[in-house]
Amino acid sequence: QTLIESALAQKRKVLNEAEAKALLAAFHIPVAQTLVARSPADALVLAEQIGFPVAIKIYSPDIVHKSDVGGVRLNINNGKDLLAAYQNIVAQVNKIQPEARIDGIAIEPMLSKPHAREVMIGVTTDALFGPVIAFGAGGITVEIEQDQALALPPLNHHLIENLISRTRVAKMLGNFRNLPEINRAALENVLLRVSEMVCELPNLREMDINPLILDETGAIAADARVVVDYPRQAKAGRYSHMAIHPYPSYLKKEWILPDATCITIRPIRPEDAEIEQQFVRRLSPQARYFRFFNPIRELSPEFLARLTQVDYDKEMALIVTIPAAGGETEIGVARYNINPDGQSCEFAVVVADDWQRKGIGSRLLAELIECIRDKGIKLIEGWVLKENIGMLQLVKALGFDITSSPDDQNLMHVVKRL
């Protein structure tokens, strides 16, 4: 974020190549090392530092497609060839695009990958849908081939498989003639990291990683172009630039109970349907009645989907889990739903019978209240059965006002203004 803000402060919206690669590296995307030479003498020193053979490219804020202006030279094996290539590139660019500012020459190690395939990963920002991720064939013929598929972030394994399969280049990523299959886990990791970038950086407007070089050993970004700008809304929410609110992983926390048990508090995911169902099944009949005002034994598939497939922009469910064989066991959950007025919300919380009176309920509800406060909600309310003494004591300790419902004397209305 500091790197982007620095560029914007200099009234620049296009990052230079070094900045663009630093941005990718910050999100753990492998990049080709790039050093910038401001003179032929610098180029010799830096090339020796990197080690021959090297590739060199024009370094200019005014040139997007370096190959179009003759601004790339590959497989330079010695200092003599390097000096000649340096002078040749500068002369060529000055001839084709004389108004372009030339800040030097970018020097990179020559990537020798006999089984390589080149793809492109891009980001663009749609006025309606926000950031969109593109994937397809890469290299210098990307505009001619027009082999791209699009997806809305955040991406996951299923969406990535679908995105790749909708391109023609997908057929070349497996065993192709004498080429081994590319490292698909490496490609998926880059797409996940790009998805993470557009989720966390609302300033990111456009990006092209082209080419992303893939082979059986991994992936590496050989070149990148990044365009940034100020957010459209000055006081927007963390993910208001997204069409689909990503999983809020930043809310995940670890907590140690007084008996040294380590628990995790985190937002619920659609994949948690089974542990949510098991959690409800293990609740005592009284606990289920206190939570749902109904003596249900388990959740219907429709209701289970409603509880686990949440829209994080309008609601939240925080669950408490402990490690279990093969995964996790849920021992508590608190959730809120924003009311139609946009200024208030209704909440609910329940903790497994065996885990009550350990401070879990108060910690869970306190974390939920902080989420509500961050959304700018002014009032939180809920309904508690009069006989649910433990819950009434909990909300009272957290500063809720408690009144009887005018329509049902067995129901208490609990309210907290934020």
C-alpha cells in the first residue's frame, strides 16, 4: 500500500517495472530479478552481478508494450554484445517513439526453460462489477490470439479450474507433444495471490502479468504492468470495491482458555456446513430451543445453506472451533444480520453445553460487536427467552438494556447502542 501511495503522491498512475514486480513479490508471486542500468557502464556491472546470459528491456514510463518499439533483446552472452544491444535499443526506441522518456535499461537473467509455456494473467476494473480477473495465452501475440476467460474475484480452487478450462491454451498446459505437464499448483497459487491482491488493494485498477512462464518446476512472472488510482469512494468500506465480498480472513483469531485449551474464532465458510450440522445435533434440547425458539433436532439442507453461505457485506457468523481428528469441531457460533434500515442489526449466539461457563460466549459476542461497530451499525438487538438466565446475564454484563416484549411476556428484548 505504501508503494502505491508513493506513486500516486508523485502523480503517477503507472508503476515502473521494478515497482510492479515488488508489488507481486509482496504477495508471494515469483518474479524475475530486475535491475535498472542508467548507463552502459552500469549495465556491464549489473550484468556481471546477475550473470550472463541476460535479457534487457527498455525502461520507460511511457512505453507499455516494449516489443512493439524494438525495446527487448534476449540471450546476451557477454559484455561486448551487451553494450551494442544497449545502444541499439535506445536508438531504436528514439526512432519509433521519440517523445518517450527513457530512464535506462532493465536487466534480467535470461530464463532458460526448455519446457516453458507462456500465459497471461490480467486485472481490469469494470464500472459495475469492480475488479475482474482474466487468464489466457500470453506472450507477444496475446492481442492477436484473443484467448482469454474472465472471472470475478475472490477466486477459489473450483473457480480457477473453471477459468483455465475456458481457454484454448488450457490444452497446452498438460502433456503436450514432448512437453511435461506444467506445475498446476504453482499456476493456481499465482491466480489465488492475484485474487488476494485485487481484494486487498482497492487502488489497483489494471494489471498484466505477461508473460507468466510455466513449466513442470513452477511459475515465474517475467514482466508486469500495473495501473493504480485513488478509490472512487473516499470513505468506502474495506471491500466495497468488490462485486463479491471475499472471505474476511483478517477476522480469524486464536485464543487460549484459562484451562490452556487453544480455540479459534473465525468467520464461517460454506465448507463448514457439516461441522455446523454436527454442532446443532450435539446441543441439548434446551439449548436448541433457546437458540431457535423451536425444538428442532437438526437443520434442513435449505436452512443449513442459509446459515453457512453468508453475504459478509450484510451479515456475519463467527464460529468457535477446536482441532479434531481430520479437521475441526465447532463449539460455538454468534451471528448478526443487518436490518433493512441499514442502521441496526439482530444478533444470536449459542455455545455448546459442555463448553459453557468458560468465557467463550462473552468473548465471542464481544468479537461480534466489534464487527458490527466496524460496519457503522448504530444499534444491536436480540430476543431472549425469559428462562434463558445465562444469556440474559451475559448480555447485561456487556452493557445491553433488557426489557420485556409487549407482545410476549416470556420474551425479553435486549438492545445495545453503539
